[in-house]
Amino acid sequence: MTDIIETALSTAKKALEINLDARCYGTIVEIGAGQEVAGQFFRVGAAAGTVAKTMSAYDMQFSDQIYGKAGRYVSRERLNQMLAHEYALVCNRLDASRGAETTFFTYAATVAAKSYGENNFCHAHIGIRFQKTPRSAYSEIVLHARMHDVDAGAQSQALGILGVNIIYGAFRHSTEPRKLIEHLLDDLSSERMEVDFIEFSGEAFANVENRLMNLHLIRSWSTRAVLFDANGVSQVPTNILRKSPIMIIRGSFRPPTKVHADMFNAGL
């Protein structure tokens, strides 16, 4: 494992470093749990160097008018809509004036935080779409996080820290995705937040094997388990297991045997 024990920068230092980097410029859009990621950049100062726009389309009708309808509001589908819409806007509106020297980005998150008086499942679909070099094709990091804090305020604060770590990692560790993963929970812990799915795509990650990256989430203590479907593709566990009966059979399955098949059939 690489560099997990190295001293990590604080959230504030990461945010300020990005703010002072004239190349990094974009939008931060958050639905649910406030706007704590944007708040981190504003609090350290010099946010005008990084933030073109912040927004939270909290009302469902407002959100649908901007991004289009989605089957579920806290979902990969909605996240993809947010990333596509906001990234196109920032590039179209600002490329002529500063595109030659700027690496544009859009950070987006759609969140189900702790509801008042309820014991709901708290999670977030989060992503960043960014340029590695000015006017290059975009690259993307998408992940799913589970929040374990018991109140909405603490969850919001944790999401703010995670968001800074994601943005910082995209611009500082895109050539070392394992290192990016190892620093996702800087200033946090897996008791407060778990990242149980991650996907890298685009030209910056052309040689990245996402199955290995998801296994590295376990190795770096970002989560306790990840899930692959029958085709070996990484999946968000709750998307597969939600409202489904579950049977677990332990084993290495190298190879699967008739005993495994008998256990499976008996369990059914």
C-alpha cells in the first residue's frame, strides 16, 4: 500500500491550495445536506480563484426544470444529469475568455441526509468532471458514499470535507488513483463515512482498472465491502441489494464446485 501513513494536508490547506491555483475553475452544485463543499472553499478565502458558480436546486420541480426528470433523485442518473448540464455550461460560457489557460471542472452531489424525526438511509452520489489540461477532453470520478453520523449537521460537515478531498485529488493525484483513494477520508474516518463504490473514466484514467480501484477502497479502509455483478463490473451495493432477498455463501469459488451449487439450491 502506498503512502497511506504520510502526513495528510488539512481540509483548509487543500481548499486554499486549489483556490490559489489559477488553472482550476468551475462550478459546485449540491442537492441535499446544504452547500458545505462550496462553504469550505469560501471560508479559507480566495474562492474567486476557483468558484464560478455554486447552486443547490433543492426543490424537486426546480431540479427537474434544470436537469430533467429522474427516476430517483438521489441516484447515479441524477448525478450524471447534473454533471453533464453544469459542465457544459461552464465550458460554453467561459471557454472564449479563459479556456486556453484554465482546467474547468464541475463537482456535483445529490444527497439523502438525516431527515428530521426519521431513521432513513443516508447516502450520496458524488462526482467530479474535470479537464486535466486546458481544453482537453473531460475525465470523471464518480463515487457513492454512506454517512454514519447521527445528525444532519455532522453529515453535512463530513460531506464538505469529502468534497474537498475529491476536488483536490482530481487535480493533484489523477496520475495516482490509488493515492487519491487513500486520501478520500482525510480529516474523516470510516466510522463517519464510507465510500463503497468508485469509478474512474476519461483520458486521465485510460489505463485504470476500476475493479482494482474498488478493491483498494477496502485496502485503504474506506469501506468494509464492495460489490461486483455477475459480469465483474463494480456496482453500488445498495442499488443491487435494495428491497431484495439476500443469500450469502462464503467461499473463494476458485473454482465454483457442486457443493457450492448444492448450498445455493438448499438455501433457496
